[in-house]
Amino acid sequence: MKKFICGIILCVIGFMFSFVCFIRTIYNPFMVYNDSEGLLASFLGNNTLLPFIISMLVLIAGVSICIYEAYK
């Protein structure tokens, strides 16, 4: 049960940080950044790509812990 709660906490932390990175990217758009356009250019222009990837990995780790503990 403790690992399941730890997984839930990791899910929430990963979701919140990825949500913050995504919202910051949406509200501060870059049209073109090093010949790339769209969402990737906005992530790169705002320097939020690496924190977004790390927070998504934390989210995935939390979900995988929850799934493992639920079906153990």
C-alpha cells in the first residue's frame, strides 16, 4: 500500500510540473525557433522541453508503480 501511495504522489508531481511547462509554453508561443515551428519550437524557445520531458518520465514512473502495485 505504501508503494501505491508513493506512485500516486509521483503521478501528481509529474502531472503538475508537466502541466505548468505546457501552460507556460502555450501562453508564450514562439513562431519559429531554429527553423522549427509549432509546439516543439515553443518548448525550445521557452527552455521548457527538458523539464517537460523529465516531468513526463516522473509521471510515467508513477503510473507504472501504481499499475504494478494494483495487479500484484
